[in-house]
Amino acid sequence: MVFTEATEVAITRAEPQGINPQILVLRLTITEKAGPMKGTPRSFNYSEHGDHVGGYSQVQVISNLGDDCAVDVHVFG
């Protein structure tokens, strides 16, 4: 959720990734832009392909605003 419609959101793979190869670390960059103030849901997508993807047990998203969250990954198949 961002404060204005003009606010930009981007998600990228963090570099360096960290010491645990089972945790994918992503960096969420929120660039606030002036505009009418209202809570605006802002979605984002990240995809990665390859055999290594099945090795992740967790995804951690770190925001440039100081927030972070971690989500456990369950591979079905």
C-alpha cells in the first residue's frame, strides 16, 4: 500500500544474496511521488527461472523504507 497513485514500486534481486543459498533476497524500492493522498494498493511481480529455483525455502523482501518480510516457499510437484 502506498500513499499516492504516482508512487513507483520496483522489485529486484538483492546483491549480494547473503550467506544462505536457500533464501532468495529481494529488494523492494518505493519511490514516493507527489500526488493526491490516498491509500493505493500497488502490486509487483518477480519471477526467476532455472533448476536453482526449487532450492529456495524462503523469500525475504527488504524495502528501502526499512520494512521487511519473509515468506516460506513450498514446492509442489
